[in-house]
Amino acid sequence: MTAVIINPNSTGSMTDAMLAVARQAAPGMQFEGWTSSKGPPSIQGPADGVAATPPFLDLVRKAADQGADGIIVGCFDDTALAEAATIAPCPVIGLGQATYHYAALRQWRFSVVTTLSVSVPVLEGNIKSLGLGGYLARVRASEVPVLALEDDPASAATHVTAEAKLALAEDDISAVILGCAGMVQVVNAVRSALTIPVIDPVVCAARSLTWLSQDL
């Protein structure tokens, strides 16, 4: 089975990082990574999501035409997820969607640690639209720009970890969700600093898609 991770932004190194994590997390599925060269360099807030949507959906159509067994929206904002799901006959899941449902299935109250404050309303809206608002404690911004996760991962890890520690101390939670695809670069640092589960959205989506792609 072949699944395509479609990155709605134009940063190819981020696609490569997601692809490597997905292949390790779900070795039974063949993954390809596609980058939307006409998308913005990163998706930070609703304006970037709007700009990324048309070229992203073009790639969804291409993946569907080529017979993909599954598609992962390679952005934690779940950019154009609903539209993509109407285009492709195969399962289409978002990174955020997969992690929220996983946490809910585990009966975990969670906080999300994302990048910039501009992304907070988008993520809060997504969680509520999925009917999972009862599991959410808070969406927190680390104020680390998306591209800084790759450009300076050590500094990014420090800031993301600090915000995750605050979530653990203040939010009465059972898990922390890392709210950006680019946080594959810092997940180990955050996990080493916390005593509760830290959910990597790329791992969660890859493993979820393995199950969803099978006939019941």
C-alpha cells in the first residue's frame, strides 16, 4: 500500500523530515512525500492556510488519480482537510485530526503546544469542530516560528520544552500534543523533560493511516 504525505507548504526539508518519521513509525506501508512548491514557505495562521489551499488540492487530485491508498495532510493545521477528503476516494487524514482522536480514545485530557499565537484560534476551531473540545485543556504558543524548528532546532527545543513544562504544571492534563509538523525535530527533547506522554503528530497520523487503509 502506498500513502502520500502532502506538505501544503513549499519547504521540502520539512517534507523529508516527515517522510523519514512516517517510514520508521509505520514500516508496513510505503510512503511518498510531496511538497507543494506553490504554497507558502510555512503555514502560520489562517491567511497562509488560504494561500496554500489551491495548490495543495491540485496535489490531492494528482494523488487520487495515481491511486494512492491514503493521504496525510502534512500540516498540523489540517489545511483544507474537508475539501481534500471529498476529492480523494482513499482515506485522507490530518496530523491534528489524528492526534486529537488518539488522545480522546485514550481518555486523555491534553494541551497542544504549537508555534505562534496566530495559529491558536485555528487549532482551537479544528478541535471544537471535531467534537473533541471536552478533552482540550489549552492550546499554547511557544512563539517559535515554523522555520526556526529547522534552522535552529536546539533553541526551538528549549522554547517548546519550556511551554510543555508549563502545560504540565498548570493545565491538569494527561498528555501534550506537539502542534506542528516541524516539531519532529524537537520531540525527543520534549519527551525527555516530561513525565506524561508527548504525542508526535506525524507518528500518530502514519500509524492511524495504516489501519484506516485496510478493509474491515
